[in-house]
Amino acid sequence: MRNFDCTIVGASCVGGMTAKAFAAKGLDVALLEEHSQPGKFNKCTALVSRSGLEKSGVDFRPTVLKEIHGAVIHGPRVSFSVTTKKPVAFVLDRQAFDEKCVAEAQKQGVELFLDSRAESLSKHDGNWNLSAGGNDFHSKVVVGCDGLSSFVAREGGFPAFPHFVSAWEAEFSYAQAPADKVHVFLDQALAQGFFAWTVPVDETTARVGLATINPSALNAGKSRLLQKLGLSDSNKKGREFNYSIPLFPREQTQKDTLLLVGDAAGQVKSTTGGGIAFGGYCGLKAADAVENYFKGNALDYEERWRGAFAKTFQLHWLLHSHLFSLPNYALDMALGFAKLSGVPFLLENFGDMDFIFRNRA
Ligand SMILES: Cc1cc2nc3c(=O)[nH]c(=O)nc-3n(C[C@H](O)[C@H](O)[C@H](O)COP(=O)(O)OP(=O)(O)OC[C@H]3O[C@@H](n4cnc5c(N)ncnc54)[C@H](O)[C@@H]3O)c2cc1C
């Protein structure tokens, strides 16, 4: 039996950032990972806002592959471009970033347990007992940073995700222009209910993918996307995967001293499927709440993160539900109207990848 203040399940980026923040508060933390290595093994585009990375406190610079200076938004026939002077986001080597987050947590004093799949969870006399990798972990607080199929959410009986999309991505030899922008394709024939993308990794490589609310349309969308881009399997460099993305937070992310953070909680922007920045932000909120709890106060993680970010998640959902359900002709009309009414200028000058409008943090 090992005793800790907190047991965190899942050593990917959010688990690493959360564990580091807990340890920085002086808490004794066990971080459990089911694999023999931390991380999500690159199953992610890993495009993260500059502000999100800077606020994370992680030394992310060594993991940056590409600086991004805007986006080209394509409808079926209409498109517009947004250009920023400073890099607005970075494309990361995701596995290196995950490992960095976890290494920084260890440096802060977190004890990492690899090959430790959380298998059972029970509560006795106010303490959690979690079995993983042949060890028993005893702690006051358990945090699930264990992603989409969260063990902690399942064992804790948390409500299911209200919405998610199915995604496919691979890396291709693809020299896109401009080479410092993300291309987003809104087209119901490619990606029903969501969008497709190309994200540059270097001058000759791009991450090409799509996500859809209709899993059975994924393969047809993939063929159409490759055809549209003039690509075939022979251009594929690898890194191919299918995965799902939760699009909105669960109705409940805290039960007593069981907390969910990151994808496990569904703390994801429903306009992009991006969860790294908000997972990190919510990990910091969890650390504040748990520090306060160990001082003898009520554990108010749910109130803290919802107080800070619930409106932002709702705003993303509002945009998602209005834009991504439009039929193709209406998508073109909406993009045409946006272009004429100065939306590119507004995005360039006042937009924020995470909070939609700047200075809303
Ligand atoms: C196609 C695609 C593209 C994406 N692109 C972006 C993007 O560009 N930008 C962005 O911000 N986000 C993106 N995302 C989302 C992003 O990948 C997630 O939001 C992010 O990985 C969440 O991190 P996490 O640490 O919460 O969960 P995960 O990265 O899923 O990590 C969960 C960890 O828990 C471990 N684990 C699970 N169960 C157990 C258990 N029982 N015991 C022990 N360990 C366990 C896993 O092994 C893993 O290490 C994308 C997702 C997909 C699918």
C-alpha cells in the first residue's frame, strides 16, 4: 500500500500539467500511466494556441515543429484567409510535448508509475484505494486525466459525454500554400457536422485529417478529401490513426473527492476539437481547489473551472451548432457574408483561438 495526498490517473499532457501544478502546491502526488511510456503516442494534430502554451508554464519550445500565422477557411466554393503578424499557434511534436509535461511533473516531485493501468477503485473511511500495476494507491483525492475512455469516470458513475466526433488523420508529403497557415474545409460532403483540415509540419509535410458526427461517413469523406488535395496513399508518410473527440464537458466532473480533468471531463473546444489548452487551464483550477481542500475547506473544483470557463465552452458550442450543421449552399453564403462584413479583420485583430475574443481569460 502506497499513501499519497492525490492519485492522478493518466500521464499524457493534461495528467502531466495537472500533476505538476498539484506538486507545486506541496501536495504528494502519484501519477499512474497504463503504458510503459507517458503520452498519447501522437494521436493528435497538436496545434495549440500560443497563449494556451505560454499559460501552461511548460517549457514547450523544444517541442515546436512549426509556427502558425493564421488560417484559410474554405467553404465548398467560397474561402477567406486570416493572417496574423505574430504566431498565433504552434504545431507540436505531441509525443515530445507529453513527455515534457510528465518530466516537468517528476522534477516538481511527482512520483510516476508506468505500466500501471488503474483497475479498481473503492473508498474506505474517507480515503480512496486504487489498484494499478500490482500496487494499491491510498489517497484522499483521485483525479482522472485518463482521456476519452476514462476509467475514473466509469468507476465514479459520471454522466456520459453529450457530444463527440469521430476523426481520422495521417501525415502526408504535401507542400501546402501558404506554408504557415492551417487550412480548414467546411463541406458536408467531406466532413458532415464538423470539418477537414491540413496543418503544416514543415515545408513538405502536412497533417491531413477530418472529423465528423457521422462515423459511417468517415471513409467516404477521407477519399473525397484526398482527391480534393490531389493526394493518395502513396503520399502518406505514416502517423495514421482514428480516434474520437468529446466535444462538450460532461454534466458533472466532480463527485466528492473524485475529479475529472481534460478529455476525461470533455473540456474541449467544440469549434475545433482542441483540448490541450483547456485541459491545462482546468488542471490549474483543480490544483487551486485541492490545495484549498487540504487546508480544511470544501472541495470546489467544479465551481472553479465552470466559473472561469463554462461560458466559453457554451460560446464554442453556439458557434459549432450554428455553423457546422449548415448545408453546403448556406456554408458558402455564411462564409461569403463573413468575408464581406469584415470577419477576417476582426479575427486578425480581436480573435482568440481559445476564448474567441481576446482578453477574456
Ligand atoms: C484527430 C485529433 C486531432 C486533435 N488535434 C488537436 C489539436 O490540434 N489541438 C488540441 O489542443 N487538441 C487536439 N486534439 C485533442 C487532444 O488530443 C486531447 O484534447 C488531449 O489529448 C487531451 O489530453 P488528456 O491528457 O486529457 O488525454 P489523453 O491524451 O487521451 O491521455 C490520457 C492518458 O491516460 C492514460 N490512461 C487511460 N486509461 C488509463 C488507466 N485505466 N490507467 C492508467 N492510465 C490510463 C492513457 O494511456 C493516456 O496516457 C485532437 C484529437 C484528435 C483525436
